[in-house]
Amino acid sequence: MKTYFKYIIVLLIASVSSCTDVIDVDVPEAAPRLVIEASLDWEKGTLGNDQTIKLSLSTPYFNSNIDNFVIGASVKVTNDLDATEFVFMDQNDGNYKVNNFIPVIGQSYTLEVIYDGEIYLAQETMTSVVYIAEINQSVEDGFNDEALEVNVLFDDPADIDNFYLFRLQEQGDLLVELFDVSDEFTDGNQIKVFYEKEDDEDIDQEEFEAGDVVSIDFHGISEPYYNYIRLLIEQYGSVGDPFSATPVALRGNCTNTSDSDNYAFGYFRLTEVVKTSYTFQ
């Protein structure tokens, strides 16, 4: 089937190679929107004081200009219980940083961004995560019984609705793999997530082999963020599928209180995270 498809492409290219007319297509361009990347992740075993929020503007799809970062904004996060404010300082490169943030599990916080005379607000709760119980490798637990996979196991706390996010990346890869996990049907049990790669010449991907290193970030996330990231992962995974539903613009939790129509992209999340890595044997 792949060979047949390639022949079809070759014939189509040959049939149109003599055309010299250039057709200009007007691609609709939406007005730039503020993009808020506010992931405050508290790594277990650290104080979590150093945090960064990134602001940028959305750009047209074919725009190669990458200087779209936002400077001059006001950014702060407030503890909703005691009203402690953490003011993020403008680094003049789109990044806003703080070194005195105090994360508290189960505590809600409010993000306020003031940019171009408009106020954006978001609220989120710092969500805990359990430790990873075990990491191992196998060849029989994945989709391909001859390919190596890494298995990450953890014990889900019972009688609590828990939601998790895995961020897995082989060293040297540009892209990461994201896995969303809910304990809806596995409450109180040990849960296993596996990560496997298959040979794919089209995307220059090879199976795992001895010596390969995979970084593993394991987040505890809130239910609203789980719903958001799940849709985002589904839309990304359906790219190129002609039978998939038409993607829609995903709205995060950052609302514009000055002009509701001029909403921001992105999400304000607070997670506890376990970071580790695994080297294949």
C-alpha cells in the first residue's frame, strides 16, 4: 500500500511539473492573541521557589518571525488563602521570573497578567503527586513484542480522584511524548505506563536500544487541566488523519476580564512533579 501510494504521488508530480502559473492563495490571519505559558512545577525534594512564566503573541502559521515575545507586562501570582503576592520580574525576553515562590499542596492561587491595558486572570490549585514505585524495561508489554519499552509504575492513592501527566523524551529527540492518566477505573491500584518507539523511516524514528536514555517527568494535575491537556493530546495525535474531527481552538483557564472576546491562549497550572531518567540495558 505504501509503495502504491508513492507511485501515485510520483505520477501526480510528473503530471503537474509542466505548470508554471503561480496561484496566490489568501490565507485568513487572525489578530495576535496573548499566549500565557504559566506552568509552575514543584519538583519533589526542592523548595520550588524558582518559577518562570512565559508570555508571547500568537503568529500566523506561515510567519517565520520568532521575535514574538512579550515584554512590559505585569505578572503576579497570589496565594488565595493568605493573599501573599509573588511578583514575577520581566527578563526582557518574554520570560518573567521569581525566586521566592512558596508552593503549598492543595492551595489555590490566582494568576494576574496585565498587558496592553487589559487584565487576564486564572485560578488553579497546587496538585500533589506520589513517588514512582518502579521503572523497568521489557519487550512483551508494548504493542510490538520485539521492541523495547520502558515501564513506569506508581501506586495510586485510594478513594481520591487523581489525575496525572507523563512527559517522556529520549535524549536527542526534539519532541516529547505526553500521556494523560486518570484513576477512574484503577483507583487505589498500582498503575503502569509504558513508552515504546517503533522503527519509522518516514519520521526518522528507531526502536529503543541499549544505552538510550529517556527523561521522565511525572506530574500530579488538577481535573480541569487533565480535561484540557487530554483534548490537546488528542488533537495533536489526529494530525494527518482524514477521518478525525476538525480541531477546534482550545481555550485554557486564562480569561480576559477587560474584553472577554480577546481571550488568551495557554494555561495556568500548578503541579508537583517527580523528575528522573532511565537508561536502557
